[in-house]
Amino acid sequence: MKRIVEKRIFMVLLLLALTGCFSKDEMTVKTIEPKCISSQSTCAVDTPQGRFFISFDQESPKAETPVNLYVNYLGEHEIIKISAHMEGVDMFMGKIPLFFVKQATAQEEASVFNAQVLFGSCSLAKMKWKIIFIIDSENNDKLTQHSFFVDLTTFR
């Protein structure tokens, strides 16, 4: 019985010690009003469906730190679904799927979609990513699908 209590106390102390290993500054993520970041290849994409704006809620996304990705759509089509995945450009990380959720907006002509992204980390300090978007839309009972991509860079 005494051994079990000692083990539990040891585990609690170990957990407390491990959670204190990171400084508060390292654990704080600076979020911003969603905007285009400097490492993006493009911020606005024109398609036959309309214009899509790609933005993030962090100025400089870092590997293994959650970041929100926003897709704002302006156009006449009704966006049915946004599918997307990320691929490493200069490293093999496989295809990482992104899952978008439509957000409520006050503007009828605008649609906003959001996905939480977690960029992977590898041995490179600077990692280049390609995000490939597939947009399903409807206009006058006609279903259409278009795709485009955005490149960006993250750091460890």
C-alpha cells in the first residue's frame, strides 16, 4: 500500500516538473485578426466561381502550433463544400487533410470557412508547404468544382 502511494506521489511530482519545463513566452501564441501573411504565394484567388481570400490568424505560423486558416468567398455561387490538403514542397510529409467548417456571417454575399491547421515539423528549419483547395459550388442548379493552391513557408 505504501509503495502505491509513493508511486502516485512520484507521478504527480513528475507531471508538475514536466509542465514547468516551458517558459510562458514559449507557450503563448500570438493571434491576430485574420490576414494574409508575408510567406503566402497569393492572398486572393480568382476562379470562375468568384474570388477567394486566404488568411491566417497568426503572422508567422510555426511548426506544431495550431493556427486557424480562413477562406473568405465573394461571388454569386453557393459554396457547397471546401476540401483541402497540405503537402510538403521540399520535404515528404504525406498529404495532411484539412477540414473546413462554414462560419456564420452578417454579409449575405460573403461566405467564410475555417479550418484549424497544424503544420508538421521535420529536420529543416524552414519548411515550404502547398495547400491545395477543391471548391464545390452550385449556381442555377449547376454543380461545379474548381481547384487552386497556395504556397507558404513555416519555421520550426
